[in-house]
Amino acid sequence: MAEYTISKTLDYKGLKCPMPIVKISQELPKCAVGDVVEVLSTDPGSLSDFPAWAKTTGNQVLETKQEPGLIKIYVKRLK
């Protein structure tokens, strides 16, 4: 996996589907194209929701990390 710099961390812990997707849809346009955002989530649905959302919005999930009780998703803004 290529190295990348996180430009912003979005804490969505405790939010249930579909709120993490609603929130990132509001926040990502505030970032510059090429920025990488780290999303912190506790919703297991995020594992499938974020890749599907990225595909439909033209953005990219670079990496997903699972830790006990926490999911970290790294999203790159492509457009």
C-alpha cells in the first residue's frame, strides 16, 4: 500500500447507517482534490457502505483497518 498523508480525521463513532455516509458526503467536498480523510466508525455496515459510496461518487477507499470496536477507513477525494 502506498504511503499517504491524512489531511483530516472524521469521528463517526457511534453513528449507525446511513449517517457515516451522509456525514462524509457533506464533509469530503470541503477537502481538496487529492486529500486523504481518515474516517473512524463503529458501524460494521461501514465496511460495505464506504466502498459502494466511493464507487458511486468517484472517490477511492485506499485502505480499511479493523481494530477491536473500531473501523478506520481511508478515503481519497478524486473529484
